[in-house]
Amino acid sequence: MKHRTIIEPFRIKSVEPIGLSTEAERIGQLKEAHYNPFLLQSKDVIIDLMTDSGTGAMSAHQWAGIMEGDEAYAGSRSWIRMEQAVQDLTGMQHVLPTHQGRAAERIIYGHLGGPGKVFISNTHFDTTRANIEFTGATAIDIPIAEGQDPALQHPFKGNMDVGVLDQLLKQHKGHVGAVILTVTNNSGGGQPVSLANAEGVSSICRRHGVPFMLDCCRIAENSWFVQHREAGMEHTAYREIARRMFALADGAVMSAKKDGMVNMGGFLALRDQALAEACTNLLIITEGFTTYGGLSGRDMEAIATGLEEVFDPHYLEYRIRSTTFLGEKLHELGVPLMRPIGGHAVYIDAKALYPHIPPHEYPGQALVCELYRLGGIRSVEIGSVMFGTYAEDGSLRPARMELVRLAIPRRVYTQSHIEYVAETFEEVMRTRQEVRGFRIVKEPRFLRHFTAHFEGL
Ligand code: F0G
């Protein structure tokens, strides 16, 4: 018999209580947090879908590894295990351990960047862009056109526009720092990148002699999509698909807090020895010695195990299908979404949900607050609060889209938690006309979404 029900392919061995609250309590908590979910306390949150980064549950095998961790300053056994796990997966000889993804980004893009340099990506994640721009370089996003229409169905909306890439590499000849393919494309809706697209990007980069980097923090999830959606790939194992993608690149940056299945960690992997040596100098100055970087021995042990577990076909099937399960339930309720559903998150089109709230009244922020008031669900606005800027006359230059992200932590929530989220959306849909927008009453100069204060209109 083939079952419809997706079961979590694990038993729960240790539990963490969730504090339940009433709507009246949550209204008070929202007010105290100035209607900004980043200012809520996690003890008050019922279902936390703020991020899938570092929020996953480790396996019994990983926890056992925590005790096995070798905390030697140099030549730690746990480092040897992690180094081998990364070399085996990426096929890259030089591995630099870092405390998280952005530390690896700072090292490699700090070295390759600088004023006048240009970096090109399907979409730079915020920390990637920030690390590049901090060096004085420019970051250009070139997703395919299909990736920019929320409702349009396309199997690989995370792909890079290779035609535009070729033109840009000619135009910026001699000034390109690197080309970066983010798999899956987080800022573009968690959408996958095909192997064919990665091959196209790789051959154009080779032809122009520019480094090709993979941002591989969700590479296992991306491999699931390749196996299930790309012609001819249906019999290739997930790990093999990942290996083939790595084989096309010159280097990789990973935040292990995603598909590394750990709460903290990352790495930079490189093929070229001279480049690796230059980066190793920066690693030692800012992160730590070469055999631990920014990590404890126990963290490295957990990463080595996490990188194996994440390619388990039963885990990946559960992971992608349970994200889709939430997305399809919301779609049935008529909630406007980014489609098809991505790997780690469901993205809601708040502009379409609340057409009566204009971008300068932040429809995404309104939905984030509604989800918390109605269900204690924490999510993140990815729209004009995060990316909006001000014109000379003080008016808001809105973001391209007004999205809200529901990111699913790995191995943390069960099907009933997800059904609770869907049920909350029934009420969101029923009361959508009554919802009003917000205005910002206090904001910092940079990355305002983290600390801004809001007031309801
Ligand atoms: N690259 C991508 C594609 C990411 O999604 C992230 C983090 C990073 C790099 C940086 O890694 O946090 O370990 O320094 N994304 C998290 C998120 C924060 O919520 O999507 P980090």
C-alpha cells in the first residue's frame, strides 16, 4: 500500500515544552515588542517559523558525537572527520572551518572583492551581498525572469540567467570577483537550481576565466528537486547529484546551520591551493587555527554526521513533502503564495493577500502580526520593511515584492503543528478585509527590520 500520510521518519527522544498562550496575552506581547517579531521573546512563541537556520533538531547519533568531540587545539580527531566529510562531498581538497556561513563569506569575498570588483549571482543572500559591498565591490543579481513572478509555475525558478551572465562577464572583463550560484535560491523564494543551469554557468565562467562559487547551504534540498524534476536525473542518488554540482565549481561556501543539520557552524571549500593559502591567513587571524576555525571539536563532529544524515532519502522526502504539505494546504485556502513551493519555506504574497494595504503601509508586517496574534506563530517579513529605501523627498521606494516567509526548522515540528499553522490561516483569510497596515516610528540606519518599532494605523 502507498500511504498518503507523510510520517516524520524519526521518533522523538527528548522534548522541549512549548508555552501556550491566549490571544489577549499575545496582543500584549506584540505591543511590548513594538509589533516587530525580532523583539519577541522565544518563550512566548508557539510555533517559530522565523528561520530554518540553526533551529533544527540534532539526531541521537549527533548528540553522541558531541561527547566524542576532540577539543585539541591542533589536529583534532573531530576536525579530521569533518574535513574528510566535506572533501568527500565536495571533491574539494582545501577545507576551512568557520563559525557560520557569513564568516566563510567574509574570508573569501574579502579576499576576492575590493573597490571596482563585480560579483554576479542568481540572488545574493543578504549576508553575501553585505560582505561583498563592505569591500567596496558591487553585487549584481540575475535570476531568470520566471523566478520573479510569484504565481508562475516553473520547475527551477532559482536558475541564473546565463545569457545575461555571458554579457556581464564581457562587459566587466578583468573586474569580476566571482560568480555565485545559491542553491536553493533563498532570497528568490527557496527555489531550486537545475544541474543543467549549473553546467551552463560553469562553462561560461571557465570560458571567461572567472571563479565559480556555490553557496551550498541547502544543497541536499536542491538535490531532491533535481532528482524529481530534471529530465534524466530520476535514478541518480541525491548525494551523487550534489557531488556533480560541486564538481562544476571552483569553491563552495556553506552555512552548516541549514543542511549541515547543526545549530552552529560552516565552512569554505576550495580547489586552488594559492587561493586556499591566502584565505587560510584570514582564517587564522579572525576565526581560529586551521583545524578548528570558529568551531569546537564537538561542533565539527556533529557537522560530519549531519552532512551524512541530510542525504538520507527518507529524511529528504519527508523534508520537502512536509514543506509542500503546508504550502498546498494554504493554496487550497486561497492564500496567495510563491509557487511552486520551495524546499525550506513557504512564501506568502502579502501584497495579493491584503490588496487594500499599500506597500508604504507594509502589508507583510501586517500579516506577520496577524499570525502572531491569532496563533502565536512567528514569521518574517521579506518586503518593504526589509528592503525598502527612501527617495530624496522622503517617500518610500518599495521592495520588488511584499513577501512573508514561513521557514520550517528541520526535524522539529510534527504534522499537527503544521496543521495548526494552516488552521490559523483560515482565520487570516476570513478576517483579511479588517486588517490595517503599519507605520515605522523608530528605525536604525542599517538592517532596520531587526530593530525597527511599528505602530498600527
Ligand atoms: N547563504 C544563504 C543562502 C543563507 O540563507 C544564509 C543564512 C547565509 C548564506 C548565511 O549563513 O547565517 O550561517 O551566517 N540564512 C539564514 C536565513 C539567516 O534565515 O535564511 P549564516
